Amino acid sequence: MKSRLMVCATMAASIVLFSETARAADLVRIGVLNTIGDIAVLIAEEKGYFKQENIQAELIVFDASAKMIPPLGTGDLDVGGGATAASLFNAIDRKIGVRIVADKGRTEPVYVYQSVMIRKDLIDSGRFKSYADLKGLKFAQGAAGVGPWAVLNEAAKKGGVNYADIDKVYLPFPQQVAAFQNRAIDGSIMNEPFKTIVAEQGLAVEFEPTENFVSMYELSMLFFGDKFRTERKDVAHRFMKAFLRGTRDYNDALANGRWRTDGGADEVIRIFSQRSKVPEALLRKITPQAADPDGKVALESVRRDLAFFQEQGDVTNKGLKADDCFDPTFAERAARELGPYIRKASAR
């Protein structure tokens, strides 16, 4: 009898242990910049969407998306994100192990998140009247081989200016604010909230939204490391479902290129403000970016940037195709399972 009881107790303990193991959440390491491009990830974590998919999300903050590429390739990071860059395409070409899997944010006709900003005194004096005046000006971007340089190239084409005739310096957006003030730079392809900051301070003028000449421009995309994408497909799929739920909640906070003013944006603004440390009052002034509720990437935008990097010699393989850098299957499956996106009405 005693032996039988011991066997039953052992079996019961084994069942409990098995049950606990079965319920253990899958760890997913996610690289973030704590910019608005991360908003869907931040919403999914804050609102418990990852937990509902049995995922333990570990958010790791980086100061540049390029620094995510090596750990994505080794499998030390599962998910990352960022804009198009020569380093991303070169990594894919060298089989380092990363793929673009979904949209995180882009411009659209009324979502003018990115603009050509020109120093105010150059506008006031008449020194800058059109893109033909780009020649000889000093423009800033955060690094070499990043997407906004391709946007500047398109602006130069509009003015009949050779891209090589524009002076280029490398400064992160926060430092560009001071550089405008010190007249150390003349212009920038600038994103929110910095374009609103320099405009309000009277340092620079929004000459034109980039959406006017580079439509549906991909500002940020979601990356999967190959080990995560190929060896943990089920976890990657569940992650994508939670991510798209966050993206759809973000879309629910928008209306006609602005934050909703009926209270529908309050929660999203609060979440982003807490993570980014950008004051809510400033966030409410900015023009938010668009984000596709099904995670579809604006492929033509990526093709244009890749072609530019190849022309400049930043991407050495002239035969690399943008289509080879994508794996849309996760977003497509998640969107099918979630069903068509329908914007929610305000709770107020």
C-alpha cells in the first residue's frame, strides 16, 4: 500500500512538473531603439499580447539599429528593427542571417513624419528657394549608408543637383538641433519629434514633406534573425500575431494623419511617452508615422534605397535584389488569422 502511495505521489509530482514545463513561456529577445518605430512592440508588451501568446518578451535597448545586426546573425537576438541601411543589405548578402519580415512605420500622403528641413535664416534670406540651391549646402544624417541619404538624392534630382555636390556630415538627430542653432549645418532629412522641435524653436523650416517626392517611404521595418525565423517558427509566428495586434492598436489611435483627439490616442501616447521619455505634450504636436495593419512592407521604397546604395558603392553586390531580403510569410499568416483590420471606435 505504502509503495503504491509513493508511486502515485511520484506520478502526481511528474504531472505537475510536466504541466509547469508545458506552460513555460518562450523567451524572445527583442532589440528596440525606444523610438516610435517600436510602438507596436511596446504596445504588445504593455497590453499583454506577448503573454497571451505564451511569450516572455525581453526588450533590449540599442542606440543604433546597425548594432542589432551581428547579434541577430548569431542568434543572441531574435527580433530587431530599423530603417534601410547599407549595413543591413551587406549583412544579408554575406549570409549573416537576418531578414526583413514586416513594416514598422512609413510615410503616407497625410502622415508627414519626415521632411526636408532647411535652416531658417537660409529661407529668410532667399539663399534657399528651391532644390537647385542644394549645391554646396551641408546636410546631416546619423551615419553613412542610411536611408535618408537616398531621400536627399531624390531631392537633389528634383533640383538638377549632383548628389556629390552636397556636403554631408554625420550627427544624430538630437545633435542636429544644436547644429542648426550654431549654423553648423544647413539642412537635414529629419523625422519627428525633432522636426517639430527645430521648427518651434525657429531654427529650421519645413521646406517640404518627403512624402511629396518619395511616396510610401519605409522608415522602419521588423527584422527576424535566421535562427529565430527557421528554427523557432511557431514562436516567431506567435510573436508576429502579438506584434500585429500592437500595430492595429496603434492604427486605432490615428485619424487622417494625426493622433485622434477623441481620447482614442491617449493610451498609446502614454505608453510611448513612458518608454521614450518624450513628453506627452510634445508627442501630441507631432505628425505620427503610418504603419500597415497587416505588416506589409512598401517594397518599392526598399528597392529604391538599395539601388542608391549600390550606385554609391556602399553595397558592393550589384546583383542583390530587395526581394531576396524579405520573408513576408509570417506577417501574411498572422494577418490571415487575425482577420481584416477594422478601425475601432473611441471608447469615449
